[in-house]
Amino acid sequence: MAGWNADTAAGPLGSGTVTLVEGSSFCISSANGDIHPDLPHGVFHLDTRILSRWELTVNGQMIEPLAAETREPYRALFAGRVPRSDGYADSPLLVERLREVGAGILEEITVRNYSKRPAECRILLTAESDFADLFEVKEARITRQWTETRVPEGDTLEIRGKWEGIRKSVVIRAEGAGAGARALGFTAKIPPSGSWSTRVSVVPGTAVPSSGGAGKPFTHPSRGELSPSDRRREEWVAKIPRLQVGNRSIERTLRRSYEDLGALRIQDPDHPSRVVVAAGAPWFMTLFGRDSLWASEMALPVDPSLALGTLRTLADRQGTVVDTVSEEEPGKILHEVRLDVSSGLALGGKSAYYGSVDATPLFVIVLGSVSRWGFAKDVISELLPNADRALDWIRDYGDRDGDGFVEYGRPNQHGLINQGWKDSWDGINFADGTIAEPPLALCEVQAYVHGAYMARAWMAYDDGDLTLAAELRERADRLKKKFNEEFWLPDKGYYAVALDKDKRPVDACASNMGHCLWFGLVDEDKAPLVAERLMSPEMFSGWGIRTLASDMGAYNPASYHNGSVWPHDNALIAAGLLRYGFVEEAQRIATALLEAAEFSGGRLPELFCGFDREQFREPVPYPTACSPQAWAATTPIQLITGLMRYDAHISLGGVWLDPALPESYGDLHISNAPMGSGRITIDVVGPTSRVQGLPEGLTLHRAQRPWITELVERAELRRPGT
């Protein structure tokens, strides 16, 4: 995942950085809670930094950090002390800052005096706002200088900015403060063993509603009331499954996934009732086609509304014209969209960028999954024309040279060089380390196209359009045959990661081929060799499967895509291994990832380094990994539901459940799980299972669900005249 220009990297956040996220807002600060303008810190709302400096001093002293504890994804408690001016080590003045992020930040500041004498304190909050675009901050290239006006009045300071006709403002209010042009100050005499406190709010001047919905101002709650973010969280928790797992560590990881996924939900500004999944914090708190679709797919058993909102929002922005600047094409699904009016500066003059080769087939796949699970039939019907336009794009634009494969190559000099999920500039290379030159046909993209054909074929059968279904099935069959002929490397025993501009197989051993297993693109006779290679010591680090084998020329365990371990990549591979019957291998991957999560408080990051587990006893963090990140948050959900072999096909009247959870995971109890028009309860004890509350007309099958290819085959056999 990357912004439009992947050649630019985010600057270091600084040690002890704390990131809080809620919807389209996030806050990055140092370990004592301060925000420094010389680091990529700040409070961000709708891709704009509304607070670039936020420094608390007591008697002129910066606060020495002691602890920073994230309570929820959107709330943290900071503890620090005020250094003594006389040179002694221990200070009697301790400071607590309880911060919550939403449409801005709310903060409760408490100073405690642990001495036996009163403490005279001058407390100062220094604030600045540069209204910088998120990309400017991320890449440390702030170019726009806003004309600033500061308006202090009573306990409130408003900072107004103007740039080329665009006006923004931020309102800072501190209860009991005296506001000056640069800071808000307090004078307090804190009694022995006593405390002093205040409440502060920082909100954009034009956006006071909370992320919980219109009409709910983002303000401190009254005593006994829930905060805006807590209300939003409570609404989310009420509609998602409740779970109990025998293995408490796994239960903690799943609950953390729920929390992070809830915090990453954002609203479509054009349709506030639609909730979509942002890609990840801190720099990708917006809708990404690929990331949001994968996260929605993996979270489908938890909350289908995420998939529905994502699909509808992407459909509204589906390409209609050819534009070489934004790479828009008719039928194409976007790569990234930014919300703020000034974000066009960072995206080559456009708020949406379409440089993704895989989001378009993934759109059809996710629509097929929502249909299969029986959710929102009216929305499915509404989106079928968008699915057909996506398939038209595959035929008319995706297959650039008519060879039957979908390729990519940027039509400009500022877009992404690589446009699959490994979108770093050096992410696709040969075994000797030579970078492959586009146009490139990625192996996993052909799998997604195959999956899109089969998903749309089944939806056509459901609608009685047998002619379209047969045509799509034939397309899928031709693609599978051609793929296995041209991507398979018989001398190496694995698939090429891509075909390059000269149609040469790019022969690096990469994780991409694991995605081909999930969509059934791999010939049965080749699957054992693929599984063996994926689980080899060169690929499997002990914490997961590496993006690139350690015996490849471009291997670097601390790189973004050339030897690192990505949790979502592993979840998809595990699902593919299960499809082909490699249960023990899938269990090994799932267990390794869930154990890795234990070292980061139950939260899997976007990626971690690919060092071998025997070399380092803990997963080595990747320095600029997003956390929380959408498809990493949904990885534990996918791993567990995958090993449950839990799936549905409502039009067939069936729910499938064939648990293959390792014994170490313990028993599993899930209630309030969405299923068609109802909610069910699932109990898994070892290899046995029980389901209660199935909606009328559904039957439980204690077996693995037949795959879409098999279902289409069966339906085809039932056609008249066959």
C-alpha cells in the first residue's frame, strides 16, 4: 500500500510515538503527549493537519515522559513529571494527559502535587496550526504558506488560515485559561497532596460534528455520559459478533482486531450513512480500492455493512473517461481517494487516483461474496452494472495487448511504477535481483481476474442468465489453461511472479503465487510443489511467509516488499492452502502470526521484517509500518474463520462448517454472527461444531464449502439440454 508516488517515504515519527485514530481523524504525538512541528506529528482531520504544535510546559519545563498507555485505538493516557529546577532527580509534580481523538482532540490535563508544600504553577499550552496537507507532512515538503490570523478571546484561541481562496480554522478552548495569541495559560496553586485539572478541546472551525454522526458535537461529555468516540464504539460493538476463545491470547488478538477495525471505519462524505474501511494509520486514513476491498472481504463474517459501503462508494467513483494524469479509465476502480479540497496538490491535481491493476477484479469478487452470503439483495442488483463495467475494463483496458492477461504500465511519470499490492518501485524483480520492466502481468492479478469471472458467473446463474454465465465460465477456463502454460516454471517448481514487457517469466520466488491457490487458478498437480516451496526455509521465517525467498538476489529482510512478512498476504495464502487440502501448513502459518501478535499487544502491524525466528526471538518491527492497518486488522479474523472452514451460500440454502482449528486454540464460542437476514451462534469444540439460530431455509453442512468453480459446474450440468 502506498500513496500515489511510492518513491517517497514517510519520515521517521520519532521514538515513543503514540498514534491514535478514529474514523478520518488521527493524532501522532511524542511519548509525553506533545506534538512537534519538526517531526511528522500532528492532529489530522480530513487529510489536513489542524494542529502542528501542541506543547505543555509547567513553570517553563517540558514534561518528562513516564508512560503512555493506549486505552482504545482513539484514546491514550500519558503520564510524566515536571523536572526540578534545583537539580534533584525526583519531582513531586506529576502530569497526566487523557486524550481522545475524533473530529479533533479532547484532552483532560491533571497536575498532581506529591509534596508537603503548596506548588505555585504556571501552566502553558503552546499551539500552532499550519493547515498542511497530509502528503506535505508525510514527505516533509511543506510548500504552502497560509496567511494566518489568531483570535484570542477569553478561554478560547481561534487560528484562521487562508491560501488561494481556501479558508480553514481551528478552535482551541481550555476551561479556565487565559488565551493569548500563541498559547493558553493558567496560574494554579496546587495544595499539598492535591491536584489541579482542566479540560481542553481542539476542533476544526468548520467541522464540529463528531465522527459518530451529524448533530453530535465533538465536546467533552457530561459526567456519566459516553464520549462521542465511545458512543460510536458502543454502536459498533452491538452489531458485531461476540466471542470467547479458550486460548486467551488469541481472544485478545481477535478483540484487538475488532477494536482496530471499528476505529478505521470512515464515512463517505457524499453519503454519511455509508461506512467504508480506511486503509491504515497514520498516513492512509482514506479509502483505498485494493486495501478496503480486501479488508471488507476478510471482515465479511463480522460486519457485511463494511463491504456494502465500500462497494457502493467505489461504484460511485468508478472510472468513466480516459485520463492519463489520474490513470482513470472507463470501468476502472480507483486506487485511492482523498477527502480534503486541497489534497489535489498532492495527487497531481486530482482527488482520486486510479493506478491499481487489481482493485477492479477485486470489486467483482467482493460483490460476489456479499451476494453469496445473502446480504442486501437490492444493493447487489444495483451494483451488477458496475460489475459488468469492471469486466469490460478487464477486456478493453486491463488486457493491454490482447494476450489474455491483465497488465499494467503507468502512462505518466508521477504515478506508481508498480500497481499490484507490492507497489514499491523495486517490488517486482527477477531471481538475480534485476528489476522487471513494465508492462507487467502479475500472477496474482490473473487469479483475481479468474475469481471475478467465476463470481460474476455464479451471480448470472442466480439471476437465470445462463448465456452470460457460460461465457464467463469459458473465459475463466481459458485463462486458467493459459496461465498454467505460461507462468509455470517446471525447472524451479513454482510460478513466475509476473511476465515482463517482453513476456519473459519473472522467475523470482515470491509470495504472490500463494494468492493463486485461493482462487483455484493452480493446477492440481502443481499445488503440492507450490505448497512445499511456500513453506520452505527460504520462504517461511517462523513468523510467516516472506514476500521474497531468502535465496533471491533482491532479498532484504528489512525491505518493504522484498523479504518482509505481511500478515494479510499470509492470511490469503493460508486460505489458498486450505482450499487445496494443505491443512497442517495453513495451521502453521496461522499459529505463527497469532504468536507474532502477542509481541505487539495483540495487534498485527502492516508488516514486519523477514528475519528468521531462530535469529530473533521476537518479530523485528518494520520502521514505518502502518498500525493499525485495515487488512492487518482483519487478518486474525480471516485466519480463524478460514480454519473453521466457515462459509455460506444463501441461494443454495447452505452454511458450511468443518473446523480444523489446532488444539492449542481451545474451544470457540461466537454469538450474534450475521447470517443472511438473521444472527446465529456458533460453538466449536475440537473438530465438532454446533450452530443455533439458523434463518429459515438454511441447512448446516458439516463439510468444507464447495468452491465457486464446483458450484458453477453443477449449475451448468442442470442447464436444459446438458
